[in-house]
Amino acid sequence: MRTIMTAALCAMVMTASAHAAIREEPVTYQDGTTTLRGFVVYDDAVQGKRPGIVMVHEWWGITSHIRNEAQKFAQQGYTAFVADMYGDAKTADNPKDAGALSGSVMKDPKVMEARFNAARAQLAGHASVEPTRIGAVGYCFGGAVVLNMARTGADLDAVAGFHASLGLNTPAPASGTVKAKILVLNGADDPFVKREQYEVLKKDLDEAKAEYRVIEYPGAVHAFTNPEATELGQKFNLPLRYDQQVDREAKAEALKFFNANLRK
């Protein structure tokens, strides 16, 4: 009898483990007449509501890299929403097309804001999310998006940018209007980000009395979190390079930052 009961308990545990997993669910949503196709990613073994993080992709669009990053945030107890900033989950496999797609968003701040806010609304409405505890993270192009959203006074508690572009296309924020704590994690040797861009960012945030931190990692260049970056850099003769050590260090800083500001 004891053997039978033990076997039954083991079977129950194995069944529960099989059902407790990281879920990645496609979400179709709208920005006006534009159809957007993102993903919500969460751990269904976590009980109750948890903080949410809007994730904004690199200029390539929604690739395996951003989806893998969302999985990691879900494993750490967050619900992640991978935003589609281009519509119909468009992606690019070359710099010319990637530049055209990202430019179509950044040249019109209203488009950028509307698409980000549509993703935030989807995340806030998910059953697993505590809607009063939402942050955002962006990579490269996505870093510029989330930093600009913070500057607009978006309803976000914490914003982090990995190898963030500092192409700021929103007005300098007024004093006291930036709600989000801000963390910028960039490569010190990234040629895509100019020193004067850092100076403008810091000046604007200082005058807005925003709480922020900028970390620059010596030796790191653009796209250091993306394992495919080195190959892409060689293929297109671009200063892109994955850096395992910097990736690990920057991710640890980001997790500490989000835990401090979203798990109050």
C-alpha cells in the first residue's frame, strides 16, 4: 500500500511540474488601424499577481533574442510583454530594412507613444499582473523607445535600457514629470552613441529632477546582450559584438534595479 501511495504522490508531483511552466502566449492587439502582434510571457507556477515589464525589441524586430530575454524575466517572477513596435510583427534581416522600420517609428513620436501605450495596456490587463507595478526595458532601438517614454512622464515605475540608442525625439521633461526610475546600461566603446547624447540625456534628467543612473562598460560595444550580435556585425561590417561577461554583469544590475523598484 505504501508503495502504491508513494507512486501516486510521485505521479501527482510530476503532473503538477508538467503543468507549471513558462508560458509564451501570442497576443494580437491594435493601435488604431494597425494590427500589432506581441507575446505575453509568464510563469504559471507563480501564485497571485506580480509586476509586469514591457519589453521593446532591437531594430531587427521581434527576434529569438527578445523572446529569450522575456523568458528570463518570467523565470525571475515577472510577467513580460514583448511589444510589437512595427505592426504585424515585421522583422528585418539587414540594416537597410531595419533602419527603415525603426525610423518609421522614431520619426513620429506620436506613433512611438501610441504603440508603446497599446502594449502597456495589454500587459496591465493580463490576469497575472499587478497593474500598479509596471516597468519597461528596451534593447538598442528599444532602449531609445523606453527612455523617451520615461521622458514623457509615462506611467512606469522603472525603465532600463540595454545598449540603448540615445536618439531622443521627445521634448525635455519638465521638473517633476518623470515618474520612472531610470537605468542605462551601455557599452563605453559603442560608436553608435555619441558623448554629446549622454550630456543631453543627463542634463534633461537633472533639470527634471529625475532619479537615474548611467553605467558604461569598458570595452563593450553595441548589442552586447545579443548572442547573435558578433555574427551580424561581421556579416554587415557593423560594430556589433556579444560580450558574455558584460551581458552577465548588466543583467544582474537590471534585475537588482527592477526588484528594488517593482517589488515595493
